[in-house]
Amino acid sequence: MFSCGKKQSDQLEGADSTAVESIEVVEASVSFVSPSDGDTVSTALHISMGVVGMEVEPAGMVNEGKGHHHLIIDGSFVENGTVVPADSTHIHYGKGQTETDINLAPGTHTLTLQFANGVHASYGEAMSKTITVVVASNEN
């Protein structure tokens, strides 16, 4: 606790500065572990999904700070609170998966990772990440 009339730097004299420097505020986010934005990939693509600040769990229950991944192919994030559709371009990983294999046609595609709660209600843009990949033709 700081007393009135003294500068903060005077108060910290002799304090363990490494403890102060190691404090880090982590905001929740999702990421593609692989592939990376701009990568050229094959039609058979392995995707690794990451999350920081929240925990991956299977769908079913709504638990604070927990959820699971969805992959949106050639589409954008889903608004906060909106249920992520289930179709050929909105793939659910409701078993808590963090890796998957998909097949894409040659060309440029966007991949959006969307985190949602146990009943597939999106955590919105803040818990999404979009990258672009170029799928190379298998022909030589």
C-alpha cells in the first residue's frame, strides 16, 4: 500500500522488481497454430487451433471462460451471442478438438476460427481469427 506524500518509486525501493515485471494481463484470444496467414498449402490441409485465456471443453454445458472451436471456410466471424450455423462451411469441433484435417479446392480461401460456448453461441469477433491461405493445385 502507498502512503500519501511519497513517490511510487520511493515506495518500491528495495522491492523485488522481477515480481512486478512478471505481471502480465492476458486477454482471451484464438489463433491458428498452423497454417499461418498467407501460407500456400496443399488441398489436404492440417489445421491446429489455439486459445489463450479460455479453456477448451466439449459442447453441452455453458461454463464461464470455456468453449470450443468452430472453423468457418470463406466466411466471417459470427456475432456475439449468435449460434454458429452447422453446415459445410461452418464446421463444429464440439468434442473439444484442437486439430483437424480438411480438404479445400485450389485457389484462395479465408479460414476463420470462431470460439463459442457449450451451446455454440459465439463469443463474437474478439474470439475469432481470420487468415488467408492459397491452396495450390496438385498438378505439376
